[in-house]
Amino acid sequence: MSAEAEAETGGLVFHPMDQFVVQPLFGDGPVMWYTPTNVTLWMALTVLSIVLLLVVGTRRRAIVPTRTQSVGEMAYGFVYKMVEDVAGKDGLRYFPYIMTLFMFIVFANFLGLLPMSFTTTSHIAVTAVLAIAVFLTVTILGFVKHGFGFLNIFWISQAPLVLRPILALIEIISYFVRPVSHSIRLAGNMMAGHAVIKVFAGFAAILAISPFSILAITAIYALETLVSFIQAYVFAILTCVYLKDALHPHH
Amino acid sequence: MATEVEETAGHAAESAGHAAEAVGMPQLDFSTFSNQIFWLVLTLLAIYFILSRIALPRIASVLAERQGTITNDIAAAEELKLKAVEAEDAYNKALAEARAEANRIIAETKAEIQVDLDKAIAKADAEIGVKTAEAEKAISAIRESAADNVKEVAKEAAKEIVAVLGGSADARSITSAVTARLKGASR
């Protein structure tokens, strides 16, 4: 892809996908499952950021919070309220789980906005694991809580009897598509935005276009900042919605 | 499996030549999946344990504590407000009492003054009475003496007139005549 772009524009160098390459941190060996890679580095930075915000930031337990503690409390309150509103009071048991997902995604997204960084959430492998974890958790939880009554979510009792089998089929398909859409939405958003920024950055090499290019990068960067948060929010709130289905399968 | 290894090897070789050149979509490079998944699971577990063991309980306790402090402060403020209202009531009551006391004192003083005044007026009246009686006595004495004088003068004058007219009259007849005339005049 990059080679084609190079050929067409003559002299312009586009490597929009290079930023997503997983490579070892030390040396050039093959990427084994245990190899410390840039994935390891940026995930470690994500953990570090979360620790800084939620652990170090709140270490004084101040009644009148400092700025960092205030932000940490806002994050806590934001996710807590989301879980409570969407999944209900009994969903609050799973609040740490959703908080983990939200904090990981939001920090991975924002760290990915740093120049020269690596966006872990732009990889389908990462988001698929997150989505499948949610899917499995919710499905197992549903069956554990309600046994086969959980299957009621596929059988819409308000609909006319004739339509119910058709609706059930649609519901089952949509249920199994959930992890796919859940994961590809996040990875696709992150990848697309970052790639577009790189493409515009490539145009900056042409003097006549470079002011426009820089403006466009700025604009897209602003959009990406928004998208980074919104995608984390969407991921978390969808998890809450699925959790609600598992806890209350009767519509 | 073999292709995967080959792919990895090719990728490694390429990244050795160029810093890191993407071949197609790196997202679909399955050779890196196990690596990413391994580190992701480790990361998620780390975040989960940090959050559920340290961060979330701490933030929850801070928020609860703050809520408690705010509630206490509001209760204390409520109490102080109540006290202020009580103090105002007490003040108003004291003020009313003081006013009533002042009124009472004023009335008492007024009554006392009235008594004194009455006494003084009575005394003055009595004195005035005495003085009036004395004066009346003096006036009547003066009037009496004036009447006597008039009699004397009338006698003298009558004697003189009688003498001038060429008559002579003894003192007794003149006196009786004058007295009779005076009685008639005074009547």
C-alpha cells in the first residue's frame, strides 16, 4: 500500500500503517508471545498513567481534593454513575470490571495520540480480546443467574406470536455480532484516525500544500481527541448495556 | 504454521533493513497476536487488581468521607442557625421585659411625683387659706378704723358747719345726729 502511494505521488512518502507495526523493544528477533515489544511498553505506560491518576493522585485522601485527585474522582463518578444508570443497582458489583476496561481504553487511546507513540487499542487483537471477554462474561453471567431463562432475551414476548421466531433469529444473530462490532468499532476508529493523520503529514512535504496539511492535521487531531474519549465511553456503556441484558433478560 | 514462521522471519528481516515498514495491515499480522494478547491480559489483570484493591476503595472512602463532612457541616450550620434564632428570641424577650420594667418604673415614679405634688398643692392651699384669712382680717380692721375715722371726721365737720352757720350745738346732740345719719347712709 505504501509502495503504491509512493509510486503515484512521485517522491511523496506515505507510511500511514508503519505506526501500527509490532516490533521488539530490544534487538530485531522474532516476536514471540513473551517478547517485550512496543505493545508491552505502551501498555505499561497505560498502567503507569492509571496508577498516577487513581493511586498516586489520591494518596492524600484529601477532603478538599487537589486537581489530580479531583480528576480521578470525576473518572470514578463518571463510570460509577454510568454503571448505575445503565446496568442498575445490581450491576454495581461489576463496577471494577467496567472501570478497568474504561480506564485502559481511555488511557491507551490518549497515549496513542502522543506523537511517535504506539496505539495498543488500534489493534484488532487487543480490542477483540476485550470484546470477547465482555461477551463471555456477560453470556456466562446470564446463564449462571437465570439458567435457560436467559434465552428469553431472544424471545420477544411483546411481539405477535407469528413474528417471534423471525425476531428470535435476528436477535440471535445480533447477539453474536456484538463482540465483532464491539471490537472493530474501537480498533477501526483508532486506526483510521491515526492513519489519516499520517497521510496528511505525508502531504506536508509539498510546500504549497503544507499549511493546509498542518491545519488538517490539527483539525483531525482535535477530532481524534474527541473520538478517543467517545470510543472508550461507547465501549464501556455498551458493556453496561450487555451486562443489563445478562442481569435482567426479561425486557 | 510454517508460513507463519516464514512470515515472522520475513517481517523480522524487513524490519532489520528498514526501521519498521508495514506490510499491509499490521493489525492482521497474526504472528504478533499471541504477544499482544499476552501483554494485554497481563495489563488488564494489573489494572484490575490495582483498581479493585487500592484505587477504587480509596476513592469510595474519600467520597463517602466528603459526603459525611458536608452532611455534618450542614447539620452544624442548621444547629447554629437555630441557636441564632433562639438568641434573637431571647434578645427580643429581654427587650420586651426591659421595656415593661421601664414602663412600670415610669408609672411608679409618676405616681410618687403625683403624691408629692398633691401634698405640696394641699400645703400650698392651706397656706394660701391662712394668708387669705389674715389679709381679710387686716382688711376688716382697716375698714373698721376707716368707719370710725369717717364718724370722727363727720362729727368735726358737723360741729364746724353748725358753728359757721351761727348755731351752737353741744357735742352729744351732734354725735347722735351724725350717728343717725351714718346709720341711714349705711343702710
